Amino acid sequence: MGDETPRESIEAERRAASRGAYSDRVCSPEETLARIRPFLAGFGVTRVARQTGLDNVGIPVWCAFTPNARSIVVAQGKGRTDADAKVSAIMEALERAVAGEPAVETVVDTARNLGASGRAADPLPSLTAAGREDVGPDEEITWVGGVDLVSGRDVFVPLEAVLLDRTRPSRFWMSSDGLASGNVVEEATLHGILERVERDAHVLWQVSGPEARHRKCVAPEAFGDPVLGQLIERIKAAGLELRLFDITSDTNIPAFLALLAPSNVVTGGQVRFVEVTSGCGAHLFPVRAAIRAVTEAVQSRLTYVSGARDDVHPEAFSRPLPETTRRAFLAEPRQFALRTPCVGVGLGSLLPCTIDRVKEAGVRSVIAVRLSADRFPFSVVKVVIPDLESPEGNRARRFGLRALSRAISS
């Protein structure tokens, strides 16, 4: 899928391996920033700010501002270091800017005509917006080409289904779910797939019964990982309570949910919705998945502390905490059986193994649509996996077969 030469790909693998056990990026954050800095103004990124000091946790969180954005203005990023978090925020801003006006070739035709000419087309009914009709077989619409990473075939999907432009109406649920960026297209694709796996696992955990959910609570100390341990110590020092849940689904790709709350969340008085935040993470390496979940929960906390995100509504600050969320902190952490994947640390191993895992779970297609132009030193990809569950959203079909089956069996 990439535009690199074999020698460049080998060099990218070497750099990724040298970065250690906590990153699969092919460049250091400093290298990434140097590559993308000249393009920030052109994509509307006007300012980058460090939010870490607004809270007492101390885990790095940064934000990037794009005042004329077609979706949200403030993008956020988190990481083990300031450099990681800063680049994470900028890359999120870039991916949203690209998804608002992607550099793609399109075709105007019907699904029936595309099929008759030997070209595969998926109208993505699972992403149809609430109150809107599915794309009919003889309806002429605008399509964009992607690649099905399961079959290897080119496939067309509706352009509207991969856009992130809230300045215009859409017949599809508009979301950043599966939208990812990277230094190279394979990097972006991996992270887009992992996000879809993470969201699917979270939905399946949510629709399970409370006993089943609470049995998945694990002790983060059981990982015996120094970086995760440092994150936990910072959270404890800030007087916060953490619950970590193993939400790994039948994809067998480790996924975790982290819940972060004041220490009196169970015994105190009424706790507000914004005082408890969550984060999810998925990765073939369990420790990376857990770190992602914990840092995401910290980033979500800074979202409310800063009050800067334009997709946070005022009523969120007065809503009481749902009782089901409060009771999650009554779950007793259990020891975690650490699973070590039989895979290398580089993209050349991680990406195909991740695709194989979702295939083994019965997923029929993993569609990757590249949205960014070749001339940029970064790639933006929208990953669509129709068989996996999507997070809560304004869709005609809230749940798919996986969630319905899990809810019935629970």
C-alpha cells in the first residue's frame, strides 16, 4: 500500500525496532515534527499548546488548534513524553483536516453498474445515518476507491462515508472512527485497524451483563512494566482511582478500558459525569494496549479540565455520573495472565498479524481508503470494517450482529 522503495521500507523497519518496546512508529516524534512542520499552516493548524499543567497528574497531554476546521477545532494528543503528546495532537489535527477535504479520485455511478463492470462496491449500510435511507443498487452516487486488506481486491465505498465535514449534511454517520495518520501509509493503516478493534471490543464489553464486565477487571501492577508502573504511580499521587478492564474480544487482539475517577467515587456524595473519564487501547502487545487506555483516560480528563474542546456540551458538566459507571469501581482487580504475541515489533510484522487476527474472528473485509496526497510526508487513512461494532452514534443501526449476539448470550 505504501509508496516507499524496498530499501526505504527496510530502513523504516530498522528505525522502528530501535525505538524500543513502546512504539511502532517508523520515526521518532522529533523526526516526525520536522517532516510535517512546513505543512501545518497550509492545513490550518495555527497553534499547539501543552495542557499537562492544567491538571495534577503530570502525564503529557497537548492540543492543536485549527480554527477553520470542518469538524472540531481542538485536537488532542497524549503520550509518554511531551514530544510524543505534541506530535500526537498535531497528527490528529492533520488527519481531521485531510478527512474534511480528501485528495482522492472519485467515480459517479451505481453499485449495480460497478459490479457489472467487475469492480467491487460496498454501500456500507452499517454506517447509514439515522433517518436516512441506505444507498440503493441503482442509485447514482459518488464513490471513492479503497483496498480490502482481507481479499486484496480494490473496492469502492461511498465518498460521504469517509468524509469528516460537519459543515454539510450527510446520509452517513460522520465520525473519526477508524481515521488515522502516520509517517507512512502502513503505519496509518495499522492504527486505523487497531482503533476499530478497540471500539468493537468496548461495545461488546458494554452490552455484556455487569457481572461479566466486572470479572474483566485486572490489576495493572500485574504487567510488571516500568512505564505503565510510572503512569499508575502518577495517578495514585494525584489522588485518583483507576480501574483497568481487559475487554479483549474474539479478535484475540489485546484491548483494555481504563476508568479514572476521584478517590471518593464509591464512598463520596454525588459525582458528576465529567469527573470520571475513560480511555481504550488495543495492540498486539498487551502492555502497549494498556498504556494507550490509561493515557487516553488522562487525556479525556484534560478535555473536561480545559473546557476547550468544541464538541463538549455545557450539560456534560452538570450531569450526574451514571450508577453503572460508579459501580465499575467496585470491581475487584484480578491477576492478569500476560500474553506475549508471536510477532516482531515492526510494521512488517504487526500489520499482517493484525489483519490475520481480525480475519480469524470472521471479519469479511477490512477496507482502507487513503485520503492524503502522495506529495505529503505523512499519510491519512480511513479504515472501515463493517463487521465490527461501532461506538455510539447517530446511525440507523445502533448495533450489529456481534453486539446483539453478545447481549442475548449475556
